[in-house]
Amino acid sequence: MSELNKYVGSVYLNKDYQKANVIDEKSRSYDARLKYNIYTDGLELKEGGQLREVIKSSTTYARIDNDYYYYCNFKNTRGVKKNGYYILVELNNNYRVYKKYSLKITDPQEMDPMTGSSVTGKIKLITTYYLENANEIQELPLNKKGILSAFSDKQSELKEYIKKEKIKLKKEEDLIRLVARYNALKNIDLNQPGSLLSNRVQNN
């Protein structure tokens, strides 16, 4: 961690501690000031002059600036465990959409073979979105070809929707709109009544 402080970029989502509320489903909730360490995948706080971390548990989650951090024990479609903190960005009766942060770390070089000069270490933030259903997650590609392949059973309808609505998949709001549209199309097939509008999480 001390070495990474010399790199350009940060292992923290926000360098400053943010107002937060920690909720333990089995006992209580309490206010705290937290910051998310992406490198350790932990929610940090200072208490009594010491650096501490919120217990990583599926029954304990935190709200930081209206973002909900859940520690989840997911598996991907191949059965590989994908445990860690996920931020809930969309809640629906049929699915949930989460995003997860990770880091791309480029180590420093004393001499770049191409330029002959030294290269500073860099830390780049990566955001990945996932669709979750029954504790299984599927990564949502942020490009047109990838997302149409993921939702291949409704490819033609979604292709038309992307064009008509000028959907930009790298925008979180547009990605959620596209997933909501896919859900609506699936509901029509299943003759399921109900609102086609998704429900944003606003309050605990």
C-alpha cells in the first residue's frame, strides 16, 4: 500500500472519508465516515486513531452518499466464485444490476525501451457492470456487439431500440434503460403483467 501511494492515481474511490450508514441486518445500524479501498476491497474507517475495516459479511452493508455497498457471494455463469463489494444501481422484481470497481495497476519502469525515459507507476479505475439473478451474475458488456450477443434472444428488438433511443452503453443510465427494455420484452413473452418501469433504490 505504501508503495502504491507513489503511483499516479489512487486505490481509493474517494480519498476523503464520506458520511455513511452501516447496517447490520442481525443487530443494528450506526453512522460512520467511510472510504472504499478498491485494492483491498474493503470499507475503511478510523476509530480511536486506528484504521479499521467494516466486517465483510453478506448481512452487513453500507450506504455512502446514496450508493449501497453490499458484500456478495456471487458466482458467474461458469460457477466461479465472484465474492466482494458490489454497488446496487438498479433493483427490479426480476433482476438486479450491480457495478463493481477494480484497478489496473501499471508498475513503474526505470527506463522505457521505446523512449529511453523512466515511466511512473499508474493506477487506473475500472468499472464493470453485472446483471444478477438468483445469486448468479453475468457481466454486461459496454459495447453494442457484446450486449446484443449477451441478450441474443431479443437481439433484433434491442438493436432497433439502441438506434432509436441513441443508447450509449458507457453511460450508466442508458445501460440500465437497455436492461429494463430487455426485461419488458421478456415479460411480454411470459404474459407477466406489471409496470415496465424499473425501481431506483433511494432509501434503505
